[in-house]
Amino acid sequence: QVQLVESGGGVVQPGRSLRLSCAASGFTFSTYGMHWVRQAPGKGLEWVALISYDGSAKYYADSVKGRFTISRDNSKNTLYLQMNSLRAEDTAVYYCAKGLTLYGSGSPDAFDIWGQGTMVTVSS
Amino acid sequence: QSALTQPASVSGSPGQSITISCSGTSSDVGGSNYVSWYQQHPGKAPKLMIYEVSHRPSGVSNRFSGSKSGNTASLTISGLQAEDEADYYCNSYTSSSTPNWVFGGGTKLTVL
């Protein structure tokens, strides 16, 4: 079945880096835009980043621009989020989510499949 | 980008109908037909319930419906059931500068 499985979360000190992964299965990964969405403890959802189906376009929320990098390896059906210069306010559950629109590249979209999330805690 | 505005909580009895509002601006909700709604049970991942304002994904009950008027979108749940108790989030696509997706703050639905 269609599935997204995140990994790579953990506890990290402020200023350090972490890389999250999201393994996709059950659909043609290379034909859909992919997103990262996060949720701080007890708080709402926040969109983080989008990468187009072919990796040619990337967009970020202002809160992470210049610190986070989204990427994908379509040969491995895997999405990544490289997080640098981490701050306490980056503490959250990070979800990867599949875009609903075929060949999504920054066009209007919704998030139709979500992973179970991976927790990132930034603390000294 | 500011979050969309949702009521913090709503409640209803089994069998009743409730509506959750989601207020934005002409740059997001008012200017986009890509408003979506998500249901999230405690400790679980969000689930897509409505996309493009009023479309239901396959498998979502027809008790869930969506609409939009001006800068405000709405999610209506009819025939409330105990399992509908969850947090609900609206989301809108916005292209005011670069492509961006903004969420509402979330609404806790309590089934009395």
C-alpha cells in the first residue's frame, strides 16, 4: 500500500545539524512533488518545504530558508531534509507528505499521504 | 505568512452537524481554490479530508463537506459520530511571493 516512513530524528544541540529521510513505497515516487510539514509539541501544523517531482524546483517557509535543504533521490524513492544551524524553535515532529497533484512543481496542491512523523528535539 | 484563523474549539452531540470556519485573506483563502482540510487524532498523522475547497478523497465519508465564501472557508460535519472527535486544520495555497502553503491554527472538535 501507499506508505511514507520517516527516520533520522533525535536530540541535537542548538547550532548543530541533522538529516531526515522519508522512504516512499506503493506509488510512483518520481511523479509527485513532496513536502515536509512540522508540528511543534502541542501546537499546529507548519508547512516547511516542497521539492518538485524531478527535484528542479524547491521552495521553503521563511522560518527555515537558508538553513534547511530539501532534496530527493528518485532512484531510491527517498526524500530528505538537511537541517543546519538548528534552533530550539525547530523542535517538532517532522512529517513528510505526498503532494496530491501529479507532476507537482509548486503549483497549488494538497497533501494526500502522510508519514508517521519523526521527532526532532533541539536542546542543550 | 500569518496562519489562517480557526476557532480553538467546537462541540456537538452525536447526530448533530457542526461547522468549522477558516478565515484568511485575498492572498490565500480568498484568492485560491486550493483550500484543504485535515483531521488529526491524538498521536497520529494528519489525514486529508477535503481538497480544492469541496472535493472528498476516495474513502472519506460524505458526512464531511467543504465550502468557501470570500476569504472564509468552512468544513461541515453532519451526523456527528464519536470517532469524529479530533483536531481539524485548514490549509491554503498562496503564491503571494513564492509558492507557499499556510495552515490554520487548528480546531479541537469535541463530541459530547
